[in-house]
Amino acid sequence: MKPSLRIYVLCYCLALAACTSQQTVFTAQSPGQLQQWSIKGKIALKTPNEGHSANLSWNQKQDQYEIRLNGPLGSGAIELEGNSHSATLRNSNGEYHANSARELLERMSGLAMPVDMLRWWIRGLPSPDASVSQQRYSENGDLIYFEQLGWVVEPSRYNAIEQLRLPYKLRAGTGEFQIKLAIKNWGKHVSGSQTHK
């Protein structure tokens, strides 16, 4: 093989390897087994008196999470991180701590967002920590409606990512509080991602 041809082949292989390394690789066989993931998108929160929206970045690894809301409540960025035992919130006013993300968000913003439940609902699953009722499925077998702890949850716009089917939209609400999520990217933690077009 001529030197110039060998260099061409080598460069091609390196480029191919680089592209492959950027792809999402989920080793889980079902959404329930998916313990390490990331999403990017938008979130909208609505109460009887007002509504807010923000860009959302969420990294999850087992029970550890890192959530960034950019632009909510007119207060710039909010960063939320923690696990099942503690949570820390950072914004332009400082740093705050509590036993859970729900407690922190409610204390700081008055919004009782069920973060512990959302990490399951985002994947189109009810939380295993509470009973569930009124489950409905699409013709493809995707869970599109269920009720849990007083919340009506509607995952939708499922799309295949490798061997998994994951939702790209989520709506959850109680009588007074509504959450809407529009997911742009699903990825494996902070590595590659799959974009929904």
C-alpha cells in the first residue's frame, strides 16, 4: 500500500472512531434499568396566578443529579444538585441546603416540583415509591397516561434511541400546578446525545 493511501486510511479510521465515540450508548435494556442519563430541553411551570419557563439541563447518575434551570422566575440561573439524602441549590443570591430538592425549590420559589418523581416520569415510568393508577398505553405499548400521588402524568412523543423508547414530551399536573417538559436531547450522562427533530 502506498504511503499516501495508508495515511488516508488511517485518517479515515481515526475520524470514524471519533464520530463513534460521540454517539449515545445506552447499555440498559429498558427505561427502568437506565440509571445514567442526561437531557436538555425546556420546562414550563404554571400556577393559578402565573407561569414561568426555563431552559433545562439535567444529568442523572443513579440517585445523584445535577439540574440547571436557566432563566426561571426572572432570576437568572438556578443550579440544583444532590442525591436521595441531601440537596444544594445555587442562584445569584447564594447557596442553600436541604434534605431534598423538592424542599429547596419550594422554600426558594414556592414551587412544589416533585423532582424525585420526575426522574422516573421523564423516562415514561411511574415512580416505584408510590402507587399508580389509571395507566393507559398507546398502540406501540408506550405508557401515555397515569396518575400518581394526585398528579396526572402524560408522557408523549416517544422516539427510539438504540434499543430504548423514551418520551420527548411530558406533561404533569395537579389541580393548581402544571409542569411541561419538551426534551431536545437524550444522552448518557454528560457524553453523547440523541437529538429529536
